[in-house]
Amino acid sequence: MIFFRMRYLFLFLVLGMAGCRTGPQVPTELERWQAQAENVILIRDDFGVPHIYGKTDADAVFGLLYAQCEDDFNRVEQNYIWATGRLAEVEGKAALYSDLRAKLFMTEEEAKANYEKSPAWLQRLCDAFADGINYYLHTHPEVTPKLLTRFEPWMPMYFSEGSIGGDIERISTEKVRAFYESGIEIPETRELQLKKEKERAEPQGSNGIAISGKLTRSGHAMLLINPHTSFFFRGEVHVVSEEGLNAYGAVTWGQFFVYQGFNEKTGWMHTSTYTDVMDEFKETLVNMDGELFYQYGEELRPIRKSEVTLRYKDGQGVGERTFPMYRTHHGPITHMVDGQWTASAMMWEPVRALEQSYIRTKQTDYAGFRKMMDIRTNSSNNTVYADAGGNIAYFHGNFVPKRDVALDYTRAVDGSDPKTDWNGLHTVEENILLLNPENGWLQNCNSTPYTAAMEFSPKKGDYPNYMSIDRENFRGIHAIGLLKGRGDHTLDGLIELAHDPYLPAFEKLIPGLVEAYDRMDRGEALNSPIEVLRHWDYKASKESVAMTLAHFYGTRYAIKGDRPSGLTDMELMDYFGSGSPMEERIAIFGQVVKRLEADFGTWDLPWGEVNRYQRLNGDIQQPFDDAAPSIPIGFASGRWGALAAYGARYSNHTKKLYGTRGNSFVAVVEFGERVKAKSILAGGQSGDPNSPHFDDQAQRYADMRFKEVPYYREDVLKRAKETYRPGKRE
């Protein structure tokens, strides 16, 4: 009996030891999220700005995405619904061609393949991106996504650069629809209508200014970061890791890198570029036994054909449509030109673009920043740069294909001729590059690079014509006038410069109106408003009646006035001011006065009474209401040369103007032994109307009262209002 008991005891011990030898238990997904959250600390300052501290870069990214979702999950989700080509599932059939456009350039399978071929460090960041959002959704069951209930690590491949819309939005969905719906070109009349709508739209773009230490009171270089985007398009963040990351600035909702900002040693500001980075290739088709080929030199190459099935919201249900997709080596077929299938070519290297976007944020000097630019995937932007070493620099473009200068790439070229193909990329040194100009400053306001530093600017004749359009704008003229011959700059002085109220466009437009009135003897009806304009100094303010008259006059003239074709915005204002018929000037101004009297009871209306800031809810497409509270704004449209651009949407069914784009996130930065900065957001950090940070910066924004940026940990702790780990906010 004892023998049998001992044998069973021995067997029990053996089985127990065997059990101990089994491998470690793989943590569940939730356990993995919870473990990573323990490596992250989130500190919210007195304006709700998140300061994210992680042990590794991946930990910091995990916390960054979690914090973004806390602030505005709606916009995080919306950006990926659009980018991944699923907008129609939310907005209905009308969005199908936005989705098809996305799939023409990359399918979900291709996005997954790009993720798989990414370097390990980038995969870790993509994993952390998805995990941070998914953990947020897990810990916030009250949040109901419109569509995306789970985020995947391949999704950032669709949204790799950070520009508002990026290059792909320059591909017309109307043209995609015409081709894939009916196999036709859009009518010429519609083409002209789209062109006019684009001309009338509020100018897009940004301002970047870098100032050398020899022109600053402190002796340190300074940088103005002044993107002009749709309001609330980016949040303000500070993200830090123990692996060298310490970046502060604006992040496009849902991305894991600071797009416009600074670290302790370097700062970067992107402005939209006029560098030619996209081209169209007309393909010559040959049908052989039902198979499609395209001519390329002496050979016939097969058209690559595939299919994609897109879903769309259809009432209370979901519909599906299957589309063919065609591609040549030039790119996807997107539309027709002159009766020929036309391929669109642009930079599409999502892995390298993501690498460059992230690597940029960790550079500590000009040498490293310059080396990062060699990746050459920052396609839609110029870069204005400053650093703690005292350097200031300007990179006009980054991704610039080499082309035959004898050909006109502003139009679709013959894809059957191999001479039209891109021939690699220009090096950074071959691109337009400016480093430490002798005048001590440089600027770009989406204008010509050939006046970036006055007489020390790059010379147009040194570059191929496709490098840049030599086109100035009123913001560029304004910036140059403020910078020329000026020194002793301070951070507060740079804020004042960035909000200078002078509007150079009206100095071109208004004297011609006054002259027409004087010459034509129109009597007393318009005398008083003309006298207001006669004595105006062309400066915007909340109190200015002249600003109200000038804005509505310039806006209406751009819509109603006859004009020669092919004029730039500056040339158009010059023509309306001195070249147009005087009768037309008076007639349009008379219409403006009558409209103001009809809408407001008087033409004698201060600008701040009609030009307003209002944010009623967290919707992406903001509603506006003249009866609801709003804040007077003294800024003006960038069309008139306002550096502090403030543009309105005109389809609100309101009488007052409500800002929708322009100055959004703005920062001024001074580099030295310690970096110093001030910043402001249009409104506030949170998209939740119930949050104290929904609109807590709105009045400061209107008054140009920037907040101090707490960059160093000790300063962050002094301003801290909440400290917590993801998933453990009280």
C-alpha cells in the first residue's frame, strides 16, 4: 500500500514539474495595452495641452494617440475614414469617388504589405498608434465610433505626411467620377466653373519666418510657426521619450508625429509649395484580342487592371459598387484628357514618408536635419527652419522629379514617349535651398522663393522652370516689408509682426474706387462711405468701418467683375483697382452698400460687428448662428495680404462672417541654451463642448495674447492640472 501511495505521489510530482516546464503564457491584448500604459505618464497643463512622457518612442506614441482621442476622437476617426477610402460608408454614395481615389493609389492589401516591409522601429510605432487608439476605445465604452471600431497598424500608411489633405486631394474626384462612371472628360463648362470656384475660395497656405540671432535682442535664432488650415484641424501636443524624443507643436489628428513644431535644438515650419511634384501622362491604348495595352516607345505594355468593391450608406442600409481600376507605370488612370486615358503620377512612398515625418522630430542640429531631408518624401511642402546653433534655412520643396525642361509639364504630357518619364529625383543640393542669408532673415508665405531673403534669395535662372512658379502674393509682400531693415526682434515682437494689420491688396484696389467716384460725379448717395475709404490707412481692426466696406467690395468684385484671363490674384487686384471700367467699380460698390444696409440696417458697420469667431459644437463641419454668442475678430482674409489670416465660409445662410480657416495653431520659438516659446490655438484643445478647454483660448486668440509654452519638465509640473496614466484618468 505504501509502495502504491509513493508511486502516485511520484507521478503527481512528475506531472506537476511537466506543467512547470510549459512556456510562459502570452499576454492577452488587453494585458499588453495595460502593461504599455504603465510606461506612460500624461500631464495636462492649465490649457489642457497634453504632455506625454514614455519610456520608449513607442510608449510615447501610445500615449500620444490615447491623448488625441481624449481630446477629439471624432476628428481622429474622420481622418482615417477619409484616408483609407471608407467615407461613403458614412456620408453616402456621393463620397464613393473620394474612396475610389484613395484605392487607386493604395488598396488595403497594399497598405498591409507596406506595413510588413517597414523597418522594425517603424512597425513598433505603427503598433503603438493602433494600440493607443484601441485602448482608448476599450476604456471609453460610452464613445460610439461612426465606423471604425478598431484601428490597425497599417492605417498610417494612408496618412503619412501631415499636410491638410496632402497631394492626393489635388486629384479631382469629379474627373475620377466622369472617367469611372461614364468614360468621359468633365465638360469644359464645368471645368471653368471649378476653376472659378477655386479662385474665389479662401487662399490656403501658411507663413514661415526665420530670423538670425544677429537681428534678435537675445542673440538667438527665432522661428514663426504659422500654418493656415481649417480651424481645429490640428491639436497642440508635447511628446517625450527616454529615447531622445522631445517634440512640441501641432499634430494632425490621428498622426503620431509633430508636424509643425520644435524640439530643444531645432524647429520646422511647413508651407504649401508651388514646386511641380505631380504630373499627368496621356496614355495611347491598344486593344488586342480584348486585352488592353498602352504604347511606350516601341513596345506595348499591358494595362494593369484590378477591381475594388466599395460600400456606401444607402438610407438605413448599405449598398455596394464594384469598380475596375487601371494603372500604368506612370500611376493610376484617374481621368481623361483630350480623349485619352490619363495617369496621375505623384510621390507615393508611404513607408519612407512616415520615416521622414518621424525622424524630422528628433534632429538636434542642422547637419542631422539636412541629412533627414535626403529621404526626399516631403512632397507638398516647403520647410522654414531655425536651430540652437544659430542657423536659419529654407528648403523649397523636397521631392522634385527630374524632367525634360523642353517639355511643358503644366499640361498632360505624352505618356507613350519615354522622354516624358521622370528621371529620378533631384538631390536636396539641386533643389532650391537657402542657408544663413546675409540679410539675417528669410520668409515664405506660399510665395516665390526668389524673394525669400531679398537680394540674397536664390536666383530663378539657376533652376529648372518646374522647380517653382515665380509668383508673389500679398502676404509675401507684406512679410518682406515688415522684415526689411528691422532688428532687435523679441518673441513678443514677432507675435506683433505676425499680426500686423496692414493689408497691401487694398492699397491696390481702393484708390481706384475713390478715383472713379471723384471722376464720375455720382452725387451724394455714396459720398459718406467713399469718404471713409478715402482716409483709410489700409489696416484691419475690430473698429474699422473701412475694413468692412473694403472686404465686401473686394469679395464682390472678384465674383462679379469682368477680367482678362490668366491673371494672378495680385494682378487681378491691380486690374480692378486701375484697369477696370470706372462705371463697373462704382456699380459694384453701390451693390455692396445696398447689401450691407439690407442685411444690417446700415453700411456704417465696424469690422468686428460682422467678422466673428463662433464655435457651437464639436462637429467637423461647424454650424453658425447669428443669434448665438460669438466673438469679434479684427483679423482679415489672407487674400488681402493679412499674415494673421482669417477666412470665412460663405455658405452658412448667415449675415455675419464666421471664421473657418487661417490662423489655427501659431507659435513663436527662440532657440538658445534653453528653448523658449509661446503659442495659441483657435479656440481650444478639446473638441468636447463640455470641456473647459473647448474655447478657453478663443478670447486670447482674438486679443493676440499667446500663452507661455511649458517645455521643460519642471515648468510642465508647475502648470500641471492633471497627471495620470492612460486608462486611469479620474
